[in-house]
Amino acid sequence: MTATLSDNDNAVTDLPSDAPPVPEGATMVTVKIERFNPEVDEDLHWESYRVPAMPTDRVLNMLHYIKWYIDGTLTFRRSCAHGVCGSDAMRINGVNRLACKVLMKDMFAKSGETTLTVEPIKGLSVEKDLLVDMEPFFEAYKAIKPYLVTTGNDPSRERTQSVAERERFDDTTKCILCAACTTSCPVYWSEGSYFGPAAIVNAHRFIFDSRDEAAEERLDILNDIDGVWRCRTTFNCTDACPQGIQVTKAIQEVKRALMFRRR
Amino acid sequence: MQFHKYDVLIVGAGGAGMRAAIESGQRARTAVLTKIYPTRSHTGAAQGGMCAALSNVEEDNWEWHTFDTIKGGDYLVDQDAAEIMAKEAIDAVLDLERMGLPFNRTPEGKIDQRRFGGHTREHGTAPVRRACYAADRTGHMILQTLYQNCIKHGVEFFNEFYVLDVNMSTNEDGEEVCTGAVAYELATGEIHVFEAKSVVFATGGFGKVFKTTSNAHTLTGDGMGIVYRKGLPLEDMEFYQFHPTGLAGLGILISEAVRGEGGILRNVDGERFMERYAPTIKDLAPRDIVARSMALEVLEGRGCGSNKDYVLLDVTHLGEEVLESKLPDITAFSRTYLGVDPISEPVPVYPTAHYAMGGIPTNVDGEVLRDNETSVSGLYAAGECACVSVHGSNRLGTNSLLDINVFGRRAGIAAAEYAHSREHVEMPEEPAKLVQGMVDHLRTAHGGERVANIRTALQETMDANASVYRTEDTLKQALSDVQLLKERYGRIAVHDKGMRFNSDLLEAVELGFLLDLAEALVNSALARKESRGGHAREDYGARDDTNFMRHSMSYKQLPDAEDPDAPLGLTGFLADIRLDYKPVSVTRYQPMERKY
């Protein structure tokens, strides 16, 4: 199989004959991927591929190149390819990133051959290669009642909300549920029962929305043994968030709301 | 094989599917089948806004909105449908607000509104503030809010289930009715038969027939392809929208809201060239006009960059505060993907394949049409995969987010009410036969052709020959290319032979739909010897109302069931499509010359 790394450095001939021509200005890079095929493999293992990379390519382009021209069994999720759908969170060189938001020019080694490592996000079970079981993640999200709760009759027009009230929870409305934050959290790695940063971010989005009336209920849920108090303010989550949400700050604000029962 | 039984099936969990599910789920036993997790849907990539004549910041009314939509669509819009959409837009926005959508607000705390291309006051005198928005993440907020409300109402989702066929049976009265759908489960490779009284397709567009596109990898037109392969028509396939401002070379969308907030398009001379093409509303002309103007600037040598192949979108005069508060995401896209900071330098842009005006023909309740008049009982469609037609030959910005909410809701209600009024009709014998055949065929195929190479060749010919400007020659080239690619498609091999999470196999299935839809697009474009809205023929530059103020209807000739290639939808490769036409519904607006 042409898939594995040959000792023959810089050998473009590693590429299949019917692959598209290597574009001018491309650099050959090694992409090392943690693989697992449940129908074949007993354990996770690493495989390496040499692929051409343009500076403007995203890591997702590397994965597509491998899947489309070298090994069609390589499996990962992706959709929008520009950082809004949240499908392709993975560990890239050891940190959680969206594969479609990391440019290869930022990955090139300063000197010598570039090697990129790609692993599935941690803390959710690996189903196949870079694709993990997202169900526990979405269960935690659903548990915090992620929807506007109001009582009484709906107004005939919109509910009013001041610009400042709207601004209060703006940051946490950006969440795309990619799980990069939750699966970067050491507490989540060791105890999967922890709600995790993403669920708390989405609770924050409603707790601090002036229109919502279920803040107390959500705070009670997050006061639970698996709730916000598990957070050790490691800031991994904030670093991992592709949307730039101040995740740790949001968690701290929920903690403070719990301590003082006011928002 | 597994069997399931529901009242209503909804295929697709983007905006239209989930809006339908919220209605249907409260009225009937409903399942949503979606090939990706709901929050991954491409509704989330929509940026600028959703228009409704709320009059929150200045005088407006839904009649102006109706007129703008019809004129924007170059009079190919069905006017009764456009009127419904513009009228119901107001409640559609208010419904979303009540569901929790965090709209930007006015100083008085009302939903804020901004300008958008083609939306005007008093039938074209000046731009109007009609687009309700949440920064430049309006689609994201709509998708999240609808998903949140699906959770609230306990809607049942089957995530990563690829629907690959829809079932029809003949009932006791001799009527052909929809009886369910067949899905492939990504996780296990298992085939599931879902029996239902009604099925709503809300599967989105097929932008992946093009190379430069704002569309997601998953937008492969599966729902349209499935319906088309049943011998049902697709309407107005030649009308495909090229959004003016894709990031040059990449196609990533830069919202029209940038121009709504005051952004200006400039050529290599720094000239604001839209003043020449649309003197009244300039950069806020509808997308087809702006895209053609940009393409012309480049063709005539006034493009920018070393290859002179793009123009510039200038927002440097807007200031950091406006960009960060009202257009933060697109500012970030430009920085991330082009390394250009819009605060200090103009952004290279060029038209990108964006939206299918055509699709599965429906009436205003989402019922799918089998010909110009009659509908298929139990079969519904909504959103980009459908053609009501509220967009005619060119959709106005924001009207897609509106379409999914108004007609998603209508289709959901209609499908549930239909299910209440009917009993289950027995499914055909061997309901999964076609899907089983397709999957078995692909898994065992040993040809020498590679899916990726055929897909790339398709995208390249479509970009070169069927995009902003078209001629008889380019379209004939595209048609013969697509037909040769279909032949090659019959000789593909799929590398992954496994059962679990076999996305390799599904990419091959998706390519089959793309080929069918590209062929329909090019075939109907060849036949339309006029220029109208998103369809610009260099060889027939004028609109021709006498011969072409009518919708095209493409019917695929059904494959012979005994043909070994039948599971792939292949029928040999010429004379595959029968083309017919349907009248436009005109109520109060007679066609006029379209000037802005």
C-alpha cells in the first residue's frame, strides 16, 4: 500500500499516479494520524502519509488529500470547511483545533521537514479514526435546558431587550458545539460525568439572557456534583475555543451566580 | 434491516427541516432523519439577516417586500407565493424572537434592522432597513434557536442517517402516494426502512457541483436527486446564484451585509464601479447584477492582483468598531483565510457559487408537484431543495432564511395535518431494494475510476462553462463533459469496503446525485435562450418574456430496472432528460425592465 511513509525522502513518487499534479509552491509534509478501524484493528495506532501542502491549505485539505488519493478508509467528520459548523474538532499537534481553521503555513517547521500530528479529540470514545461518539457531549448539552424558558402569554410583538442586556450574553451565543473546549478539559478526561465547558457555556447563554426565567433551575443543575465546581480553571477550554469565547470566564460567572444567587 | 413507523418523516435538519419539525412534532409522531448532526447544517453559515417589514427603524411594508422579491427574481417569481412569504415574514421573525433568538437590538430594545441588496422602499426609490440580524451570524443563531426548540419539544432525531430513496405506493383509490423513505445508517452500514404517511424533504442545495462555492462539502443535493430519480420534475434548475463576494480563490462567503453596512466594491483603478451598473442603489443591487458587473470588470482587464482576477471589497472607511460589532465573523474569515485585515486593507473577492433558485417544485403548502398541476399525496419539500417559486431567477439576500422559516413551517403543518387525515398505505414489496442495490453495487465495484477525480473534473467544467456567464458553446461543452463523467462514474471503485462509518461509500453515492443535478442544470440552461436573473447568456443577452417567462421542468427518463447500472441512476448517457415548461403565477405586477 502506498499509504505508509517510505524512507525515500521528498519522493513525490509516493503519491498515486492518478492523483492531481503537485501544485507549484507546494511543500511535502508528513501527516501522522492516530488511526483506528473497529472492523480491523484491536488498538489505536499511528500511520504516516506524505502529502503536498500549499501555505494556504488548511489541515482539512491534508486529510482530504489522504482520503481521496491515498487511503479512502480514513474517516473524519467535516462539512462547512470554514469554521462555522463545528464538525471537525481534532487534536492537531497536541491541541484541540478545527481542522478547517488551521492553515498549513502556520504549521510549517522553521527548519527541516514538517510533521503534523492529528488525533481524535479526547474523552469521547473513538468510533473510527478521527470520528468520536458525540452522544455524551450532546446529552450534557441537553441536560442544562438549552432553550428559552418563559411564563405567561407571549407578547404580540417581540420581547424587548436593551442593547446592554443583549450584550451581556453575546459571547456565549457564539458556541458551535464543536466540543473542542469540553474535550480539552483534564477534568472531563478523567471524569466523563462532568457536564464539561460547552454545556456550561450554553447554560450561561440562557442564565444571563434577560428574557429567560429558568436561571434558578439551570443553576441548580450546575450546582450538582458533576457541575461547575469541578472546573479547575485550567483555561485549556478558552485556548481551544475556535470561536474565541472566553469559556473559563463564562464558567466563573456561573460559579459567581451560584455563590451569590444573583446575575 | 430495521423497520420503523412514524406519521411524518422529515429529511434534513437545517433551518427548513427543523422549522417543519417544530410544527409537525407537536401535531403528529415525527422523526427527523439527517445525514449530519443538526447543528452542522449549512443554515448556520448564513450571515447577514432575515428580511421582514417590521418597520422597527424606518417605514416599510410587506407589499414593498413582495415587489422587491418579484423584481429581484426578474419576474420569474410566482407572485402569490412571494406575497405569502413577505406577509408571513413578520410573524416568522417574531416567532424566532419568542423562541429565544438573540437579535441585535435598537436603542429602544426592538429588533434592529439593516440594509440588504435589492430591498428597497417605495418600489425601488432607495434602500430600506429590512433585514433583522444577529451580528453576521444570523444563520448560526437561527440554526441554534431551532435546534434548541426541537430539544424543548422532544423532537426525535436520527443523526447520521443518509436517506437514499423515497417510497411510493398505490392506495385503494388508485392514487400514487408517498409511504416512507429508506436510510443508510453511517455508524453501522445498516439499512433502515421508515414507513410514514408523509415525508418532508429539506435537504438543502447542491453547490458542490461547482469548484468555487460557499457551500459545505455535504451539500450534494441528495433530496433533489432522490425525487428526480423517481421521475418527478425539478424546476428552474438553470437558475443558480453566484454570490458576488466570495473570498477570492476560496469561495468562502463574505456577507452582503458588509455592503449593507456601507462596504464598497472597487476595481484596480479604485473606482466604485457599481455606480456605472446600478446608479440608484449601487453596491446594494441584487446579487446577479453585482456578480455580472464584477465578472465584466475582470474580463475587461480592470481586475486586481497579479492575475487581475478579482476585485476589492473596501470597508476601511467603516472603522474598527462597526466591523467588530456588526461584522465580526467575516472580519475573522478574511484574516484567517487570506491574511487580510479588513480594518486596514480591502478584501479580494470574486463571485462564488451559492444558492439554487430551482429545485423540487412545490405549492405554497410544500406539497411536491408531479407535473404542472397535480401534487404527490404525502410528499413535501421546503427550503433550498424546494422551488415554490419565491426566488424566481435570482434570490434576494436574506430571503433564503425567510423561505426556510415560512415554508418550513407551512410544510411541517401540512405534512402533519395530512398524516392525521390518512391511514398508512402499505409500502411496496421490498421497499429497500433500490438502496440495497446501490450500496451493494458500490461496495463491490472494482473499476479503475476514482470518485475524487470525477468530482474534481465535474466541478472544473461547471466553473468554466456554466457559471456567471454562459454561451451555447460553453454549455454544450459542460453537457458533454458531464455525460462522459457519468459514464466514468459507472466504473468507479470505493476503497473502504467496511460497514462502520463508511464515508467513502457515501461520497460515491453523493457524487451520483451531483452528476444528475449538474446535467439537469446544464440541459435546462442550454434550452433557455435568453438572459434572466441568475442565468446570463452572452449569446442571448436580453430577457425574452414572449418565449421564456415560464418555469422549466426537467424530468429524468427512468432507468430500465434490469439495467445493471440502474442502482446508480445511470441510464446510458444521452437524451436522459425531458424538458417541459410551467406558467409563472402573475397577480399584480406586470414584468418591467429591471433597473436599479
